[in-house]
Amino acid sequence: MNERIKTIADAATKLFLQQGYSKTQISHIAKAAGVSVGTIYLDFTGKKEIMHFILKCTIDPGFAGQELERPITDEQFAGIENEILGMFDKIDNDFAKHLKNGASDYSLEALVSDAFDILSQYAVGCLFIEKNAFDFPHLAEQYKKYRRKFFETMEQYLRIFIEKGMVRPLEELDLSVTLIIEILSWWAMDRCYTSFELCDIPSELAKKVCIDNIVTAYKQS
């Protein structure tokens, strides 16, 4: 990726997530990136194109390495909303794949690790929709369905683990699932972009902390 484009995209990402897409102006992005407004328009035709570039790179990390004609226009992101919805379907299917054989080859440690990786990989896209739901209502509605499916899949895994004696019995399973997902969400997503005090913790270390604490709390002794 062109270093200047990366700097602009990184600055815009933080602003879109922290103060919202609608409240962010090109001048804000320019100031955060340390470039002029005119320089940004050499690389992007507008704020929407920056936003779509960020989301596209979340869906397809390889896109960032392509040689792109500048300024980047929205024509390069035709159908991106459908790509995002397709991403949700792929995540759902990948996350639930061990249910097909009753999670016979799966463990609580692997479940927490996989959930962390998913949330970390798609953090920018998911947080963008969460923080800008009013501006993108259709995506937000579909994202709610994805979140519900993610929750239901996590709950199914834990029920299986409880039945097998791998996880201790839980009186309020749904609340425990909510707690686990919220812990993972903060460590995999919010700590990097939207927490009050951003935490510069390596992703692998953050995952290790999550696995250690969640497994210790819920694994059958």
C-alpha cells in the first residue's frame, strides 16, 4: 500500500470509529494524517471513497497491496455492501463448522481462540457499523442478525461442552455467553480503536490473556 494512502486510511479509521462518519470532515482527516486537504484529494475523490477503501481492505486484506489508480473513486467499490453481507455469511459458516460433528474435535480453548481471531480480523468493519448504525441502517440491521447468529453459535458450543463435562454447569448460560463475547470484543476490537485509553497490546498477547482467563473461569475442574 502507498504509505501516504495508509496514513490517510489509518487516520480516517480512528476518526470514523471514535467520533463517527457523519461528524468527520476531510479537514479532520487531513489534520490527523498530517497532510493537507488538497493532498487527500490527490489520493481519494472524497470521504465516502476513503470509507469504502477502509471497509474493502477489511474484507479483502490483499486489496491494500494492489496498485490503484489515483485518485481512488467509488467505481472501484461497486457492490461492496453485498461483499460485506457475504462476509457475514462466511464468518457464520466458518464459526459454526464444528457443530456439524457435535464439536467432537473441538475444545473451549480452541473456541475462544477462533472467536478472538474472527473479531480481531474484522474489527474495523464491525466497529464501523456499530458506531455508525444511524448513517448505514441497512448494514446495521444485517449486522444485528450476524451478531445474533454469532451469539447462538457460541451458546450451542457451550451447551455441548457442558453436556460433555468440559465446561462447568452455568445457571444463566445466555448471560455467560454475553459476558464471554463482550470480553473478547473488548480485547480483540475496542482496545485498539475505541476504548477510552487505547491499549498498545500485541494481538497475540491479548488473545493469550483472553484464553487464560475465560478457560480458567469456565472449564470444568
